[in-house]
Amino acid sequence: MSIPGLVLVVVGAVLLLVGLGRARGPWSRYQALREQDANIARYEAWRGGLRDSGTTGASVAMAVLRRQARDGAIIAAAGAALVIAGLVVG
């Protein structure tokens, strides 16, 4: 394997790990908020009450967490692309 290929593989692996680490936390918190929101919706439907469809703090937090998870996934995808490019070059 050539030096540029090895460098691309190492840098790609680091980016892959960093991206996965950055995406993992917000994604798990997003899933928990989504489950809690669904639980509240079921409870309010059971009570027969109308649920306000406006913006809530939880919906804003879910949007922020989705964006953070997406950004981490993009970093991980770039790392995977660099690893593949390094293997092709090397």
C-alpha cells in the first residue's frame, strides 16, 4: 500500500469513528424524545382531549437532535469514502 493510500485510510478511519461518536448520542436522545411524544399522544387520545399541534419545546429539541445526528452521519460517510478511496489508491 502506498503512503497516500495509507494516509487516506487512516484519516478516513478517524473521521468514521468521530462521526459515529457524534451521531450516536443525539440519535439515542432523539429516539427517546420521539417515544415519549408518541406516549403522550396515545395518552391524550385515550383521554379524548385534543392535542395542540403547535411547536413545542420537545419538537424543537427533536429537530436539533436530528440535525446533530445528521451532521455526525455526514462526517462518518466522508470518512468511509476516504477509506474506500485509500484502498483504491493503495
